Amino acid sequence: MALEVADLERQKDWFELGMNSIKAVKVVSILREAGLDVVVEDLYRFTTIIELSEELTAREPIQNVVQQEPPVEKFSLISAEDLEKLLKD
């Protein structure tokens, strides 16, 4: 059962809507990328959207949000000369 945005009701418990620990980690990751100071434990303590939003609104945002770098392409860190040597072998 997938947790769909359309299913979310502000007063409904996350876990009644299909939340589990794996989904909780994903939700926390998304919220932290958005600059919110949240941990998985918060989803267990504040089990509705209203409870969690009230709690997070009272907190200071994360100051140093780490933006993920795009993936490095294969062999892009090897010089053309070294790459040529590897391909000859």
C-alpha cells in the first residue's frame, strides 16, 4: 500500500495511512533537504500532519543544508592520457 499525497488527512495517523519505517526515512530525507530540522523519531512522536507541522514550525530551520552533487560520469576523473593507456591493455 503506497502512501499517496491525496490520502493524507491532517488529523489521520501516519501509520494508519500506510507509513512504515522505510517510508519514514524517505520522508525525513525530503524534509531535511527542504531545510527542516526533523528526525525519524519525530514521525513517531508527532503522528499527524498537524502535530508534526506545529512542532517543525516552532523549530529553527537547518542552517547548512547539504545539496547533493550530481553523479560523476564513469572515467571522467581519469585523464585522457591515462584512459588511453587503460584502453590499450
